[in-house]
Amino acid sequence: MRREPVPYTPVWLMRQAGRYLPEYRAMRARLGFLELCKTPDAAAEVTLQPVERLSVDAAILFADILLIVEPLGVGLEFEKGEGPVIHRPLRSERDIAALRPIDVDAAVPFVFETARRVARALAGRVPLIGFAGAPFTVASYLVEGGPSRDYLYTKRLMYEEPEAWHRLMELLAAATARYLNGQIAAGAAAVQLFDSWVGVLAPDDYRAFVQPHMRALIRTLTPGAPVIHFGTGTAALLPLMRAAGGDVIGLDWRVDLDTAWATLGHDVAVQGNLDPAVLLAGPPYIRQRVKDILDRAGGRPGHIFNLGHGVLPGTPVEHVKALVDIVHELSDRR
Ligand code: CP3
């Protein structure tokens, strides 16, 4: 993240803890998803499972980007196999005017406790990465009520009620900064902002409706813990994301890593960017694709290997393990 020389390219995977892992599914047979997030012992165990099983170079805190919105009283639920549902979405200026600032410390003490336990258990072996949803992506769930294809309620609010939109983004940016700083205080060595769905915006809309809030948020983060700024579908937004902030820019698989890095400038680190679907193919093919990405990174300092988005449920665990080993082997500089 600091673009220092490394003995091999470090690798971790978004969603490295999750449904593709049998030990995760065993835990989920006992605890619901929200319950699991709220039980620090169990969440810490799930955070550590992929570190043991895969030899990845970082742990990512087990939590969710939507945990901090529960106190808004929007009725957050994770339905079986469906992902998150917000039962009372925020659709109007009135809904947003009625919101109170989120008391993050009261809302998610369990996340900070999980981070403390994981940091203690890791004892410096590999770093712990904390994370949060970026305000746009979190707002999109709050306004749509769940996942969406076209983000029409979100865009309507942005265009028709810009003051309400900016108020919502300010509220989320402030809560997110507090959430990430709490994770850093609890032992996270770095943090990632997931702006997973920001790629639905045109560059001018990003500039007007998102960038100022990302800039304000990232400026408020505790110095010393590097920030990874990630989104998908962001080919046209990368320079704007970089200008908003972050020590590392996360790339999805829809861009060539070398071209994207040149666009961003080599004075910022990059993370990515294997298509998660490649892990459905076997190790010989995975090897070709890893080699291609490492060639494009060209041995420059500041490349963190990752997928372009999270591990897909149903991915064979042996393929995920093979990926990590292949990255370490092919990038060995010793
Ligand atoms: O291993 C890790 O990466 C850490 C844990 C993690 C989870 N969610 C656990 C989780 C992280 C980093 C997230 C982030 C997250 N959550 C994002 C951004 C990342 C991305 O995928 O773009 C988003 C958009 C969410 C919201 C969310 N939570 C969705 C859309 C879903 C359902 C779809 C899915 O992929 O399962 C969740 C549920 C969720 N969050 C699960 C896990 C392991 C699955 C819960 C289960 O069924 O056991």
C-alpha cells in the first residue's frame, strides 16, 4: 500500500470469508448473518478462517457495509439467499430531513470488539484490513431498498432533491469516517472503502454528487492507516476517484491493469484485478491469467493482487487456494 519493495506480490481476496468456504457455512448453520456479525467470537473466527486455509497476506474484518445504517430505523434484514433488504427505504426529502446523525459507537461496538480480537489473534503475522461502504453505495441501498439494476430512485433523488441528497451523503460520510477510525483504533492496519455500485454514474454526476463527500471522508481518516478506494464499473471514473483520495485504487476486471495504472499514475498503488469467474476454471488456466496480470503490473512496487470483485459463492476452495499459491510463486523476487 505504501509502494515499498516486497519479496512477492501480496494477495488477499474480497469476500475471502464467505459462502464458498465449508467452515463458514458450518458457522452460518448455527447463526444468522446479522447474528454472526454481532457475535465477536464467531465473527473473529470467520475472519481468521481464510488466513489459515489460504495463506493470504491480509485478513479482512468480517462485518457488512450496512451495519451502520441499522440505527436509522430503516428495517435492515438479510433474507435467505436474497441479500440485504431495507423495509422502509428513504425515498423523499421528508424521509431524509427526519434522519438523526448515527451514533456509531453505540451502533456497532461488536465490530470494534471483533477487530480487537482478530488483531490480538493475528499478533502481527498479517495485517487486518477494516472496511466500510462508501456513502454512495450505502445510500443506494437506503434509497432503493435493496440491490438494483438501474438505481432510478437514487438518481431521481440526486437530480430532483440535491439538497436532500447532499444531506444524506454528509450524514453517511461522517458516520463512515467514525466507523473506520474506530476500526483503526481497534487494530485495523488499513481500511478499504467499497464504492461497489458507483460505476452506474456518469463522470459529471460523480464529480457533483459523490466526489466532495469522498474527499471529505478520506481526509478525516486517522493518518498512518492506508486507504484502499474500490469500485466496480469505474473505468471512466478512475482519475476522479484518485483525486478524491486513497493510497490504493481498487480495479475491477473490466480494465487492463497496465492501462488503468498508467491512467492513474504510477505514484499511487493499485489493487486487483482478476475476474472472479476465472476461479471457476482449473489451476492451469488460473495460472495463465495470474501471469498476465503480474506481467501488466511489471514488478512495480505498489501492486496488491486481488480479484476485481468478491469471491463468488460456489467457487471451488481448491481453486482459491491455488490462486494464492500461484501469485506467490510467480511473483517471487527473492
Ligand atoms: O470476506 C470479506 O470480504 C469480509 C466480509 C464482507 C461481507 N460483506 C460479508 C458478507 C464484506 C467486505 C462485505 C461488503 C459488502 N456488503 C459489500 C461491498 C462488497 C461488494 O460485494 O461489492 C456490499 C455491497 C454488501 C452488502 C451485502 N451484504 C450484499 C449485497 C450481500 C448479499 C449478497 C452476497 O454477496 O452474499 C450481503 C451479505 C453478506 N455480506 C454475506 C457475507 C459473507 C453473505 C451472507 C450469507 O448468506 O452468509
